[in-house]
Amino acid sequence: MELFKVYPLADLRIERANGSYLWDENGVQYLDMYGGHAVISIGHTHPHYLERIQNQLSKIGFWSNSVHIPIQEELAEKLGKISGKEDYQLFLVNSGAEANENALKLASFHTGRKRIVAFSHAFHGRTSLAVATTDNPKIIAPVNETDEVTFLPFNDVKALEDYFTKYGKETSSVIIEAIQGVGGIRIATDRFLQKIRTLCDSYGAVFIADEVQCGYGRSGMFYATDYAGINADIYTMAKGMGNGFPIGAISIAPQFKPSFGMLGTTFGGNPLACAAALAVLEVIENEGLIEKAKSRGTYLLNRLKAIDGIENVRGKGLMIGFDVPDEIKNLKKHLFDEFQVFTGEAKPNVIRLLPSLAISRKQVDEFIDALQESIVELKEVTEIN
Ligand code: PMP
């Protein structure tokens, strides 16, 4: 049987990884500036992570959510502390889409309303409601289209106010990425996030912060919405939470009351995934990775801003993007082919950097050197042609 290939594949047959490096089948080394799409938070194959998972597997990997699972309680306590939301409740799932799906559903149960606000260029996942709130017609099947979702322009306070004046009382939730990832590293202004908070409070709507990509320390704060000094009612997370082990979660404000049947999952919160997630939080704490994401991110951002030939360098922490002018449009491929550096991308011409939060300064310098040389080489080719 052949694989059902849904992504354009880079020419890399991957075999193993360590820290911020990947190796292919022939032993060629690549610098990982993509972090498996913001998933690799503490670095590949971290020894504490391996030990925690192996140890858990030798005790119990899975049984069922119909009994108490102490390691879930341990994870909830640690996550509450590190995120600064100790009074929130935790519901564990398996992916980002599932987290958003459950958050949107819970908001609707809570308010008894149907309308949802999402924003231009948003990406929230590929399950039913998650995809319905995603601004990309290519990935929304007709069955997922719904009039209940309104897309407003990102960072447009006036459009938000006008919408709420008209439909606020029918609105169940607003879902937003404080830093849009797939949308191309677009940063919500503090004022915009604060306005969403005020309007949700006035009209009884639920504020859902999708922190699947920008959260979990990546932005240099635990949640990217923390920069605006506000609390969301529900935070959704996944990617960096498991450093590659599939796990996601929703962190739910105390006013929400769970009732039997509302949410459920077979695999969500299994002991093995919890062990992975706990190991990640322990490493984040022990190695000061949130502070590191902030300082190393600032260093990377400043070095990028000093480079001639790329445009609109932006980002927070280790979630950074820049525009690639037409003249050097093959930059991503060139970095990969000639310098063995793997970067991310977003349409139309954005390079996205989402490295491990533990990336070293030396590795950042290695990336900058490769980038500078690539730009020179690509410009030379353009001039010759
Ligand atoms: N939300 C955001 C902001 C994302 O970037 C993604 C994945 N790119 C998702 C949700 C969906 O996560 P998953 O692929 O784990 O379902």
C-alpha cells in the first residue's frame, strides 16, 4: 500500500534526532529551525524525557479514564503552577484540533449559544468546528461550512465592536491565536486582545485562546496572551506540550461546571502521554526554558533585523517570521539544499522559525551564517540571470 501523501514532502528521509539536530538515513546532519512545526519544545531525545516515558511504560502505559489516574493529577498541578492558573481545570486530549473542538463545544454548552467569532488567516485544526473556524477555503469541506462562524479582520477593533453590537448576545465564543502561526506570524496587539476580553465580559461570551502553536513558553511567556495582561476563559494547547508525544489539553476557568457526557476521550490523558508532558514541564522549569525562549528569541530577532535582503522581521520569543522578497524566493530550499538547515514556511512568502526552546546561541549563529551566505548566493544567481 502507498502512503496517502497530503503534504508536499521535503527531500529528507529522517532517521534520528538530538537537541536541535536531525540526521537522515545517510547520516547527514540538519539544523532544526522548524521544531517539527513548534512541537519540539525541550529538544529532541532529551535524556530526562526518555527516562520518564520509559519508566512510565514499564509500570502502566494505558488502561482507561474510568479510574483515578494519579499522574494526571500530578500534571494538572504542575501545569497550573507553571502557567500561573492554579484555579483552572484541566481536560486532557490528544491534539490541537481536539482541544479546540472541545473548547468551542464547551463554550456552546456553557452559554447555550451558537455563534462563534474567528479571525482572518486563523488556523485552528482540521476537525469539524476547528476547521470551520479556520480561514482557509482549501481545507474546509462543504460539510464543515457553517453560517454560525463569522470571520473578522485580525486586529480590527472597530469591526469587532460593530459585530458585538449586532450579535454579541447570540455569541458563544471568540477564538484567537495571540500570534498566528500558519497565518504567517501575525501578532495580535495587546489592545485587540484586551478589547476581546472586555466585549466577552460585557456580552457573556467565552474567550478561547488557541495557544497550540504560540503557547507553552514559545513566545517567552507561558501563554502568548499573557503579554496583554489578560486571562482567557479557556486556553487550548498541544504541540510543545508533549515534545512529540501526542497530547493536548484545555485549561478551563473555574466558572465552567463539567457535567457527565459533555466531553470525553478514550486516549486523552493516558499515563504515557502524561509522563511525556510532565517531563517537558520539568525540563522547562529546570532549564529555565521560558526565560531562555525570551532572551534567545530577542537575540535571534535582532540578528535577523540586521540582515540585508529579508523584510518585516517579527515575532516574540522563539516564534519568528520574516518575508522573503521575490529576488531570493528560493531561500527555504537553498538553506536546506546547500546548508542543511530546515526552516518552516507560511504563504505567500514567509519563513517561519520555530526551533526548540533549548536552542543554543551557537546554533542560532550557525543559522544566521547560513542565512547570510544563502542570501548572497541567491542574489548572485539573480544578477547573473
Ligand atoms: N491550532 C493552531 C494554532 C495550530 O497551529 C495547529 C496545528 N498547526 C492546530 C491548532 C491543530 O493542531 P493539531 O494538528 O495537533 O490538531
